[in-house]
Amino acid sequence: MAKEEEISGQIAAKFPFLAGQVKIQRARRLWADVPADKFMELFSCLAREMGFSALCTITGLDAGDFFAFIYHLAKDDGIVLNLKTKIPKSDGHWKSIGEIFPVGIFYEREIADLLGVKFDDLPPGPRYPLPDNWPEGQYPLRKDWQGLPVTAPAKGEAPGE
Amino acid sequence: MNRIKIPIGPQHPALKEPENFQLVLEGEKIYEAGMRLGYNHRGMEKACEQRTYLQDIYLLERVCGICSHSHSTCFVQAVEELAGLQVPPRGLYIRTLIGELERIHSHLLWLGVAGHEVGFDTLLMYSWRDREIVMDLLCEISGNRVNYAMNTIGGVRRDLTPAQLENISKSIDALEERTKYYIQVATEEATLIARLSKVGFLSNADALKLGAAGPTGRACGVDRDVRRDDPYAAYADMEFKVVVDNHCDVYGRTLVRLGELMETYSIIRQVLKKIPEGPIAVKAPRKIPAGEVFSRYEAPRGEDVHYVQSNGTEKPERVKVRAPTLANLSSVAKMLEDNYLADAPIVIAAIDPCFSCTDRALAIKDARKGALGVMEWGDLRKYGIEWHRRNGIDFSDLNKRFSKFMERCRI
């Protein structure tokens, strides 16, 4: 676990607020909780300067009054740092990392569609993955989502259309 | 020059899931490519939250028809880590074996599709005939050609008999001989090399930036393979080479997959030689202790990742899946740029999206006239083959010579 401890130490040296906060779960798996206001600076430094060259994916979570995001960052030697941050659901606005990892734009669009998070600086483009005629305000991955509201078919429309 | 926009999809057989590509043409060249995804979104992540861990294995096995074992393994190893289960070594070896057999079936399938898209149809016929050898093996072991249902939380569900192991060994010998010939064809036949070289170019820098995964990335010099970098199952005990190529085009992607087949045969032989005796699974609890785990797996198409969060009950709080094709689709747009329309089928096929049986129409829109024409995928393929024939690449002769050789070495 020497490599994992070394990385944890390097992060703590650059970002003192994370001293002792990087959890080593097992070989090659690190976890850290980061406050939203410090996130972008840390993320950019990890990707551009500390060798976390691949973004495996972004997981979006409905955590009660918050939206949580886990950025799964990998180094070429197999070490994965799972960086977690959260924002209040009442605000719902978050920043895109598409400039650093263009592949992240897909992951962000997915979170925007399924959880209803607004990514302020996403480039224009088609939504993903829900259909274009999906009703506004329906976010399937939210814990309180119960399925699409059932409405009576309009006049002249066959049921189920 | 006037630009013409061509929508491809959302439904046609070269794509794993229905997807829509928007190609903007300048003359015969692709100027820009965009895409719209999500036509096959089935809400599986939400469905996982409403089912037990055991039920989720069977649901997640159906994320992909070809990488079924990849998804179920990725999920069960996450749950095993949450529950603190130690899978017996024999269980891990069987998991590795099925994973590698799945890779053979996937790569041979890809080889046939690639052959078909460029007009080398005898390659399709023979590589798919050879693929039947591995499909028969999987069927004999698991009872199914796909969706093997081998995994369970804590190990695997079926043991292998000595006779089955012997049968696998014999089949691998036959497949290796055939693969050697495919490699010879790929490295020596001028027609094939001319057709695939410089097509769908993606530079090493772009592959890294766009996060190209698996053989797509490795053919651009991206030396990443989860089996070596973050070993799971029995890969830590295996000796193998990660096949990397620097052609950065469809030709390179072909060489990487063929090279990987050879490594896979070697891994399977090591599994057969070293497989330990003993139990194949440990008993798993119904309720999984609270926690969160991130699991990775090298699927035939690239890195597959699952995130599983447990809340201490028998159903997960959250399951997140990222299949390799999503990571690779960002690269496809870049690969298509500056290629001829005639190369679109092979460039899209070269990231190895799965095969669906639906054939729908492509609408061709002429931006100048606003007219809408229709071209089926089959017509686009024919157009591509004819276009290259006019430009001097003709597979008729190679098709004939290839089948002559194959008939001689019948297995």
C-alpha cells in the first residue's frame, strides 16, 4: 500500500484540508470527500499534474437534501481515486469538467437527465439518455420518483400511445 | 463547397444499441460528425435498486448480449468486496476462463463484421464458423451460448469436469491454428492492408484525451488493460502481454484484436494448467453490509466499470454501470472526421459495437435542395465496397484464395 499512501500524502501536501481525509479502502482504491467550493481546483490538479489521466465515469447520487457526485479517476498503474462532492438539491447547479475530460460530457448529460442536475457550462448538444419527448421535471433516478404520471389518453388517441 | 447532412440510425445492424450519427459532408468527405444516444435506455440502474443483489446479477448480465459475463463479474466482485467474501481460487479461475472464452467469441465476431463491412465476406463466413467452436464450448459448460449465468455472489455456480477441461484444451489448439492464419492474412494481404490503413485515424493524444477504451485505445498506443493494471479474478497469477499498436487506424484495431486472441489462448492454457482443486463458491449473506465499492473489468470492448452502494439491506441503494462503448463513442466522432462517406461503416464497426438484428433506413438530406432521400445501411455498405473497387481495392480475388485455403485446413 506504499503507493496509495504516497498519493494520499501528495494530495495532503498540496491541499492541506485533505490531510488525513483520503481513505485507503484497499490496494488501488482511494476515497475522498471534497467540499464543493474546493472541488474544481483539486480535480484539475489531479488530472493535469498528478497523473490521474483517465475518468472512468461520474456517478450521480440522490442523497436526500443533496446531490452527490463521485468522480472515479484512474492512474495508469491501476490506482483509482473516488472523489466525492455534494451540492444542495435546492440549488441544483454544478460545473462541467468537459474541458478536462471531453468524455465526461456524456456522463454529465446522463446525470442532468436522470437526476435533474443543471450543469452550467455544458456545450450545446442533444440530451442523453432520455427521449426528446420526456416530460419536464421527471427525474427517474431520484429516490422519490414513482414512475411517469398516468394521464388519460387525449381524445382520438389510442391508449398506450 | 456546399455541405450535406446525413443522419445515420437510430436503428441499424452495425450498432450495439440504436444510435443516431449526424454526418456533415463536404463532397465525399465527412466534415463533422455528431451523435444522439439513448434509444435503448432500459432504466436498469433504477431497476437494480428495486431488486435483490441476487436478482440484479441476472438483470445486469443482460446489459449486453456479448459481454454478459463481463457485467455480471464486474457486479458480483463489487458485492463480494462489500460483503467481505473471499471467493475460493477455483471459482476465480473458472470466472477468468469464461471471461477469456467470451473474449474469443467477441473478437471473432468482430473480425467477421469487419470483413463483411469492407466486402471480404469469406472472412466473415470462416471467422464465424470458427466462433461456433467457442460458442459450443460455452454452451457445454453453462448450457447457454450467451448469458452464461456462471456467476453468483461468492463464486461461480458450475464446476468444470476434467473432460470439459480437456475439451477446452483441444478446441483452443484448433482456434489458435486458425487465428495464426488470420494474422498472416492481416499482415501480408495487400488488399486488406490498403483497405484498412489510414481509415478512422485517431491520434494517441486524441485517444488519451477522449478516453478511448480497450482495443480502440490500445490500437492508438494507449497502454491500458485492467487485467494487468488492476488485476481481478485470477489475472494476478497469469502471464500475458498487453497488445499495443501504433497504427492508430482500423488496421491497428484489427491487429490488436488478433494479437489479443493469441494472448487469450495463452491465458486459457495457463488456467487449465494451474486451476486448483477445491470449492467453487462461498455462501453469501442475503443482506449486504452498508458501504460503497468501485469495480473494474476488462471487457472485450474495453474497461467496464460498476459502482455499487449498499444500505445494509438485501437491495442495493445505487448501482451505476458504465459500459465500454459509451467511453468509445466520444472517439468515433473524431475518427469519422475527414474520412470518406464510403468508410463510415467500417469506422463505426471498428470500435466493435454489438450487432442488433434491426435494419432500418438512413435518411439522406441534401442541404441545398432540402430534399430527403433514403439509403439503407446495406446500400451504404455496397456504396462503400463499390467506391473502393473503383479506386483499386477489390476483394474478389482474396475472397476466392481465402476460401481455397480454408477448405484445405478443415477442422
